[in-house]
Amino acid sequence: MFTGLVEEIGTVERAEPVAGGGRRLFVACTRVVADARIGDSLAVSGCCLTAVAVTPAGFAVEAVPETLARTTLGGWSAGTTVNLERALAAGERLGGHLVQGHVDGVGDVVAVTGEGEGRRVTIAVPAPLARFVAEKGSLAVDGISLTVAAVHGARCDVALIPHTLAATTAGAWRVGARVNLEVDLIARYVGRWLENVGVEGRTA
């Protein structure tokens, strides 16, 4: 479990194919590997991945075809910057929101406008996910816990403060960028429950 509070920006050093159609990625970083061990879960731009190698200079993870198909990870290459977060430890403050690192889909940045010292970013959300996105609700975008500022059908706005722009990859988002999305955990389960209630109601 994560909180969506990015600890560090890492850089993909190399990406290599592995048997079965997966990929192994080597990510250069320093902070999140300070106490990391092989087998630990790390959020990499919103994707919960298992460290298969750890050094003081970074770590390696492997992604299976399912992950490559459902996230932006398949397009990462040497030089790609990624948001990094270690798993939440029991007893720590929950400063963002509950994030599983299970990417629900990929969105597209369709507008970026200045807003004071910050920016407002409009994201096109895949239609099946749009119903889980609510104004003032939470949305993890590339692993960043963000508050939805407005909803326009299958699009939503997020407002980025200067700190977020400086401390995450959000500062590099431009129109056309693809981002990993994870909807709010509670919204997902409430939505599923309502679907089941509706099905039972029609069956009765």
C-alpha cells in the first residue's frame, strides 16, 4: 500500500526484454534504496513492482505482459524519468490517500495551462474509469496523489502546486503525455457494490 506522496524522481537506465514477453527495468535512484531489499514493493510512476535487484545506486524490476499492456511502462526507455515511493510502513502518517499501485488505465494529457505559480492539467480518462472520478475526490496520476479540481464528462482537471511540479515528473507533463491512472480505492469498491445491488434488484 502507498500514499501517492512521491519520495524521489528516478531515471530508467536501461530496459531489457525477458523471457515470456516481459521487461526488466533498471532505475537509478538513491533515496528509496536506502533501506530497500530484494522482494520489496516499490511504486514506480504508480505501478507497484517488486525489486529483483538492489544496489546503492538503484534497483531493478521486472514487468509481465499484463503490466506492459495496462500501463505506460511498455514505452519507457533509457532516460525516462519516473516517480518513486516506498510502501507505507505501519504507524506512518497517511498524507495522501490509499494507493495500491494497481493501475486501472492510461489517460492522456489534453491541456496544460498556467494558474498562478502552478498549473492546471486536463486529463482524458478512459470511459470505464470516468464514473469513479469525482470533483474533490482523489486520483493517483503516475503515482502522485492528486485532488480532482473539476470533472467534464470523461475529462478531469487537476491543479498542481509548485512543489508538485518540482518534486515529481508532473513538471514535465505536456499535451500528448500518457499517464498511469489509479482511481480512488473506496470509489472502486462502492461502484462494484452498486453494480451488484443493481443486478440483484433486476433479478428479484
